[in-house]
Amino acid sequence: MSWLRIAAVLAAIVVLVLAPMGQTTYFVYVLCSWLVFSIAAMGLNLTLGYAGQVSLAQAAFMGIGAYVTSLMTLAGIHWIFAVFASVTSCFAVGLILGYPALRVQHHFLAFVTLAFNALVFLVLRNEEWLTGGSFGLVGMPRPEFLGFKTGTQTQFYYFVLVCFLIATGIMAWIIHSPWGRAFKALRENPIRANSLGLNTRRMTLLAFAIGSAFGGLAGAIQAPLVQFIEPGSFALIHSLKLLLMVVVGGSGFFLGPILGAAIVVLLPELLRFTEGYYLMVYALMVLVLMVFSPTGLFGLGTRFWQRLTRPKQVERGDLKQGASL
């Protein structure tokens, strides 16, 4: 990593540390939501953007992670054990969900994952003895670590920030490892990747499993953040919301889902000065972006940068002279 990138990363961390200072409790809560959804969107970006596997079930994995964490912490088990159980269970379920991807692709795979999201929603709503049904679960305690409490909104923000930085570091390691290059090969041309010795079956399953584990981690953080969960928070509309984050930010770009989550979570709050029109303005902005830049904001920025740095084509003198003859 170049010194310029290291400086940019340190500057971004400093901005994130200073962000909640002087802000209202509600705005700090919105910042926490942005970081939580960024973790879930990073997982979906691995499955969709890097491995090229369509998934409309990321909210379902957030739900599994949130409910596992809630049930365990309400039973008196510490959050650190609950998050381990949440991530592990989502990894295992994601691994199973990856098997249909070995047989169907594209919109057929989207329908399979959509059906899985609907199935998880129905289980959460109907198994009232376990999940509380439509009434949900309430009163999840916020964790403490060696005397560090996360009871206030600002304290919990720093807790979420640490989780976000750890998740971002793990994702960066995966993307820049041979696994990351294998995921990209799977996305670009699975037949050619298979002919070169890549086990596309294993990489497809891993793409779903790792992406789902990130969704479970996000859900495990969301449960103590909101301290109230119900099935509607993990319905299909929220999976589409996570997909929008990845697409708007830039599918296949490392920072794309983080920027996309900022657009989807923070921008509506910043547009509230337009009063009743803020959702219309927000929808119009997203519509214009998707029409003129289907590769998202990072794709737009990459094209603009390449145009600026592209060397100018200098016409050879002899060709110019020849054209004039």
C-alpha cells in the first residue's frame, strides 16, 4: 500500500472518530446505522460485485444474526459469544443457499434467494414461541468489555466503529488475497476459470457463505443498537435496499458499498430540509445516477479519472504531411 493510501485511510479513521462529537443523539444513531448497513453491504458486494452471484437475501441473514444475538443476550450470554454464533450460523446457512447457484444463474438465482428471504420472514413471524412473532423481541442489553460500557449512543458508536474497522480489514484481506482474485475470475468467465484449474464450485459456495457471514455480523450489531427487532425489519424490501447500496456505490469496488450505504442511509436525512419532498428528491437523484452511471458513483469517478489522466494522442508529423498530399 502506498503512503498516499495509508494517509487517506488514517485521515478517514480520524474523521470517523470525530464524527459524533457535538452531534445530537439521533444523528449519532444514524451514523451507527450507516456503519452497520455498510458491513452488510460489503458482504453483498463480495457475493454480487466480486463473485458475480445474484443475491436478494442479505436482509434475511441480518435477521438471522439479529435474532440469534437477541435470544442469546436476553438469556444472559455475553455478546461476544452471541456474535460468534450469529456469524457461524449465517456462514453455514449461506453455504447451503449457495448450492442452488451451482445449477441456476442470473434472474433464476435471484428468485431462489428472494424465496429464501420470504421463507425466513415467515418463520420469524409465525414461530412466536421463539421469535416473539409480530411483536418481536425487546430489551437486548448493550455489551460491556473490560469495564468499557456501550450504554450511551456515543459509546455505542465507537463500539460499532471498531466492529466496522475490523470487518473492513477482513474484507480488504479477502479481496487482496488469492481468494479475491479467484472471485473476480469466477465473475468474469467461470468456464475459463474452471479450465485454468479454479474450483468454481467451491468459490461459489464460499462467496455466498462469506457474504452471508457479514450479513450476520451486521445483524448481531443491529440488535443491541435498536434494542427492538421484529420480522418486518428483515423483509424483502430491506434486501432490495441493500442491493441499492451496492449498485449506487459501485458494484465490484471495495469502497462502493460504504459510499452506497452513506447515500441510502444519510442522504435522506440531509434532504429533510425539503420537508415533504425529500423522498421525491432522493428518488430522482438515484434515478438520474442509475441512468447516466450504471456502474455507480465509483464507476463514474473511475471513468472521470481515466479521462483526466489518459495521455493525449499526438499526431505524427509524417502522417499529417501525408494526409495533406
